[in-house]
Amino acid sequence: MALIILALLSVLIALVYKISMSPYHAFKDRGIIHEPPKPFIGNLSVKVMLGRTPFIQMLIDKYQKFKEHKIYGFYNIREPFFVLHDQELIKKVFIQDFDHFTNHRVLIPEFSESLFSKCLIALKDDKWREMRNTLTPSFTGSKLKTMFDLINECSVEGIRYIENELRNSNSSDIELEMKDYFERFANDVIASAAFGIKVNSFVDKNNQFYKAGQSVAHFSGLAMIKVILFGIMPRVMKALGVRLFDAKKVSYFNSLIFDAMKYRTEHKIIRSDMVHLLMEAKRQFQLEQKDEIITESLKDRAEFNDEDLLAQCILFFLVGFETMSVCLSYLSYELCMNPEVQSQLYEEILSVEQELQGKPLNYNMLAKMKYMDLVISELLRLWPPAFSLDRVCGKDIDMFDDNQDLLAKFRKGDIVVVPIIALHRDPENFADPNRFKPERFLEENKDQIKPFTYLPFGVGPRSCIGNRMALMEVKSIIYHLLSKFQLVPGEKTVKNMMDSLKGFHMQPKEKFWIKFVRRDGP
């Protein structure tokens, strides 16, 4: 009997192993170099999954290991990723042959969150093209100028909070945790500049908008497990009706947006924010589509109904809340740890202050700050908002170089990935890559930057549509912070950022503690 049980267990183990390894043949069949995959998790690092080492360090290490190869394979759980290192291939995939690589891979299955499948980042083919064309006018320079005052007002409130904290402590300096600080700033910017409501998350720390936003933007441990399970067993998750996001919180944003739209329409109120711009985009889209007859050939065209508008607002929130707060946290850290850079930026701020002669900061003056641009460009190199890019091959294509030598063969369904942070930290692309050095981006040094090695906002037709607005937001708050305070290391400031990061989280275990010292100058 014992032998029978042992035999059955052996068969069961062998069967489970065979099933676990069944997806891992794509690279071997195609002759793509790769590391041997592990059952169920492929090439994902166990240490990364357990939160012992940072995900971005794994990307850099894999890049260095396979650096001499134009393509290498990486099994992300059960999905094969074709990772590109070659700049010519990157150019072909993301620009020259973009029609073959139009879409992102599906991150959130449509059956689990239908609303999020309508976000610009998730739309595909013609639906994406039409929505992109519809939204693009909302991010022109003239439209951003009208939103600047809303953003700048939030920056001023953020400074007022620190000044009050210093006053209450009766001290010339104070330590703040910057991720929390910038989350509150980003929350207030989104509330004002996107949703058209006035909140002050520095004063009312638990306001409803902030709490609802955190629940949507912050992936809990359970949510991360759900994402992994969607990748391993999508059919089971669909059958169980599992959802990633709290439906009540999504409903809150739904009511918030459409109540505001109804009120504005009834009272003929125009406010220079994202809701107004999206309302105008929706109206323009519907006017253009009014006389068209919807036939079978047009069934895949984009729509712009209320749910589509809501989806873009939620995408704006997700990107603006988490991405912005992380970006600003790293920027404040780098300024803190590089006092010579901070000092030079402060000198530029003083120059602008003198030119303003007491008038409020405006969009045009901010746009003239050249050293500010260098600092932010370097921040985006060292800590890019997106650590990798992905595209899905829509139809088979063989790629050749200028000498007609075969570069790569891609087949429909292949997922192509570019490890941006690894390109940015390659010493062959950027000398002394771990050093924060804004001068790399001086006009006289730009010819030293190789094409397609600096991609902070992506590249090609599907690059980030809101990058100019994001930069405006970053510049505004940093301008005001440095004009009033000096950022210096405190007792709790992390000493080595990369060593402190763990797993997929981009917040160091010590968090982003920085000391603010009141300036004696103007």
C-alpha cells in the first residue's frame, strides 16, 4: 500500500512539474538566450518576490549579464518577454514599425475591471488612436498655462504647512517624511486641477478624497497577490469573479465627477481643470461623430461616453498620485544628498524671484529655468517613472538592419520589453551612471547621449501624453520648497537608496525622511 501511495505521489509531482514547466519553451524554440526558468514563476527572482532585493536591481543585473546580446528572453511568471538592448531594434519597434507594435500588454484583465480597460493606456489599435487624438489638445501649452495657477496654489499651501509646523515646533528646522508629504500635495493637485474640488490634505489629513484615492492608488499585499494569480490562472480568477479595486471607491469618483459636470452645465460654470477639458474633448468628439453611420466596419472605433470620460479621470489620478509622489520623493532626496546641485538650483530660483519683483510665479517664468530642467532630466534618468516599456506584436514581422542582415523575428502575440532603468544606468551610455550629475544634459553635452538610451517618458507615438503637465507640477513645488528651505540629511535619512529598496516597492525601508532648514535669505 505504501508503495502504491508513493508511486501515486511521484506521478502527481511529475504531473504538477510538467504543468508548471509547460509554458517555458518559447525561447528555446526561437533560439533566444535566456536563463533556465523555475516552476510557476519563470525567471522572476524569489528574493524579489519575497521583498529581499529590489526589482529594479534585478532588471539592471539581467541587462548586464546579457548585455552583448541584442535580445534575451525573460519568463515573467508564465509570460515570455523578449527584452531589447539594441538601440536600432528599439527604434524599429517603437517608431519605424510602430504599426506592428501598437498596443501595451494587458495588465488588468477586462473581465476584472472593465472601467480600466477604457483608460487610454489600455486601449488598443484604432480605439487608442482616436482617444489619443481626442485627448491630445487637452495637454497643449496653452491649456497647461490655464491650469498652472491651480497647481501653483497647491504648492503654496504645501509650503504654508511646513512653515506652520516650524512655527509650532519653535525651531528653525524640522524632519518630514517626503512620500507622505508629496502624496498629500499630489492629491490636492489632482482634486483641484483634475476634479475641480478644493481640498487641503495638509490640514484635513483624512479628507474623503484623499482616503478614496489612497485605496485606489495603493496596491495592498492582497492586490499584488491577485495580480500574480491573474497571470498564473486567469480563467479561474474570471470564474470566481475576483476584482482588483474597491467598487465603492470607484463609485465615489463616479459620483464626484458627474455631479460636478451636471452642476457646471446647469450653472454655466467654466473652470480651467481636467474635467472641463475632458468635457470639451467629449463634446468635440461627439460633434465629429454625429453625422457618421456606425457600420460593421466601424465597430472597433473609439467611443467617448460617460464611462470613457470617467476612465480617463481615474487614469489621471492613478498616474498623478503615485507616480508624482514617488518622483518628487526621489528628487527631494537627490537634492538633499547633492548640496552643490541644490545650491546652484537655489541661485537660479533667486534670480527668478528678483525678476518677478514680488509677483506670483507664473508658467512662463518657470519654463525659462534652464538649470531646473537639467536637474529634473537627471532625476528622470536615475529614477525614471517607468522602469520598463512594453509592446505586444500585432502581426508577424522580420526585422533587418541597414545592411539587410536579420536582426530579429517577432511573431503575433510576442511581448517586447525595454528595461529603461538599465539603459539609463549603463556606464557605456552615461559615464559614472550612479552619480547625480545634471550637467549631462547641458546643450553642449547632448550630442554625447546616444539615441534611444534615454527614455523617461517612453518613445514614439505612444509616449506619455501628460509629461508636460507632470513636469510643470514638479517644477512648481520644488521651486517653492527651495525658495524657503534648505534640504539637508537628517538622522533618519537613508544612506544608500538602492540597498534600502526591497521587492517591487519603490519606497526605502527607512522611508524618505529629510530635514528642512529655514533659509535666512529672501
